[in-house]
Amino acid sequence: MAKKVVLAYSGGLDTSVIMKWLIEEYGCEVIAFCADIGQGSEVGEVRKKAVKTGAKKVYVKDLREEFVKDFVFPMLRGSAAYEGNYLLGTSIARPLIAKAQMEIAAKENACCVSHGATGKGNDQVRFELTYYAINPHIKVIAPWREWKMKGRAELIHYATIHGIPVPVTKSKPYSSDRNLFHISFEGGILEDPYAEPPEDMYVLSVSPEKAPNKAAYVEIGFESGDPVSVNGKKLSPAKLLALLNVFGGANGIGRVDMVESRYVGIKSRGVYETPGGTILHAARRAVESLTMDRELMHLRDSLVTRYADLVYNGYWYSPERTALQALIDNATSGVTGTARLKLYKGNVIVAGRKAEKSLYHPDFATFEEDTVYDQKDAEGFIKINALRLKIKAMVERGGRKK
């Protein structure tokens, strides 16, 4: 029987109900853990709310810098986007939250951990793979896989009966997840994939229609693979991302509406706002175009889908992700330079890029006369590369004659 449980607690509908349910169902002490990874003002009320709901003890840890430096930036070096669109804002937060939760479980000598992920979603996998990677003997309590409540309407009813204040209502039943990298929305009207999201749902960005009519320019500096400055000013990882969120959001940048393939096999419609991340993806590609060797870039890019799948599916602490990360980090270690971007009504347009150790040289690329490239050499290059095509054509023609 569980005596002490560490709950990954956000103060939202699910974890607020779970707190009360664990106490009633298991008769255990619940230690609430909230990771501050940039949720905003909601973190300030978490401690008071958790105690009011029945938590024996509450931990709130500021993990913003660690989140961006050790999780978001490595993922950005991998140029990861799940199914071509989702920049993995929720996915990349889960291994950090679970790791910190396990540290508290060890400190408190708790035999169990719990989370608010549903039995239909990806987060249950992400949390629990991390738990077991750290402590293979930990006991996991996943209420959504145990209780009889079937959906959020029943949770709202449960919360009302027990006097638990929650930010979700029947008129706005969105499931939302926010951190310094993004905010996501699921549920409610969004379950109809043909319905356009209501404008009042968005938090981090204005609509492109309401964005300024004049373009804004921003310069982002990179050193050894990571962004380090905005408009010439050096900033910590978390502050840099926060600033770009402001720039991007003000110009309607970073909105994504997609139907994605969950790891458990279900299709799901999600709407995301990732303004700063969208800017950083474009800036990185601009600097990489100058500084990365062709074959090295192509090799890295060939692994993007596999890498994104590993992050999305929760395998951050797997040996294969670690091995891929080592290759990616080596490949991007020379990415040092500056990208100049134009932000305009939802668009991120590369306006310029420069790097001290640029592999691009006008003297080599020019259509005029140069000293390093003899155009006559191209004839032999083409003939060697065309040899297999010529042989195939000759065989096919010969076959037809017979």
C-alpha cells in the first residue's frame, strides 16, 4: 500500500482532482511537485492551492534555465519537428519534470510517484519511461488508468463537489500545457478537425491579421551550436527564449494547427504556439547553411525524423537518443555566426546571415572567372556520375531490341 506519493502537480483540472483522489483512494500522504519551466503567473498560486487541496508538502523548483539549456537547446541542435510541424514543446518538458520528480521521491523516501496523464495520450509514456530509466523499482500510480471517471466533464463535476477551484469550465474545456518554449491546446471545439480555433484561445501570439503592418528585424547570434545573443546582447538561455517569444508573438509567429499521430496509435488534433522556437529554427538553419559541411548537414538531416520520434515518444534517456545527440552535437559544434531575420505577419524571413568561418566564399561561387574551379572539370565529373545511368539505358535498349 502506498504511504507516500510524489505527484507531478500543475494546479490544473487533472492534477487537482488527482490530489484529492489519491488521498481518498489510497489514504496516503501526497507530496506535490511543481516544476517552474515558464508557465507564467499560474506557478505563484500552486503552493497555496496544493496545500488547500490536501498536500502534505509542496516543492516548487525553478527549472527554467536548465529546461532551455539542457533540453530545448540540444533538441534544437537536432532540428527536430515531429511529423514536420510540431516543435515538441510538451514532449521535451516531460523528461525534465520526471527527472526532478524522481529526485524529490528519493529525497523524501517515497515509494510511489504519480502523474496526471491520460491513458490515451503520450505523456503517460514520457513520464513513466523516465521514471523507470532512473529507478526501475519505482511504483507508478496513473489515476486515469484506474478511476471510473471517463472524461473532463466528470472531473469538473468531481472538483465542484469537493470545492476544488479549477481553470477549466464547460465553455472552455481546453486541455492546455504551457512552458517557456510553447503552449498547447487540445479538447473542446478542437476535437472537430475542421473547426477553426477561436481567436480568444491563443495566449502567446496575436493573429497575423492584427500583427503590425511594418516588419520587425531581429539578429540572433550563435556560438558553438547554440543561440547566445539577441540584437548583439548576450542573454542566458531562458531569457533569450523569453525575449524571442515576445518578438515572435507580437508579429503573429509560431502558430501550428495539426492532426498528429500519438505514440499509442490514436490521431489527435493539437494547436500550438511556439513563437521563439519558430524563430530559432529559422535562424539556426540560416547560420548552418554557412558553417556546416554539406555531407555532415545531410547526415544530420537524415536523422531528424528518427530523433524527433524519440523525443515525441519519450525516449530522452534511451541509449539511442544519447548516441544520436553525440553525433548531432559534434556536427553542429562549428555553428557560430549571426542570422538576421525579418518578422512579418506570421512569417519568419531570413534577411541575412554571416559567420567568421563561413564555408561560403563569393570567389568560389561567382559566375565570373575564378582561380579555384576549372569549369572543364565538370565534364568528367558528370560522365563518372552518369555511368550507371548510361549502362542502365543501354541494357534497357538492348532488351527491347530482343
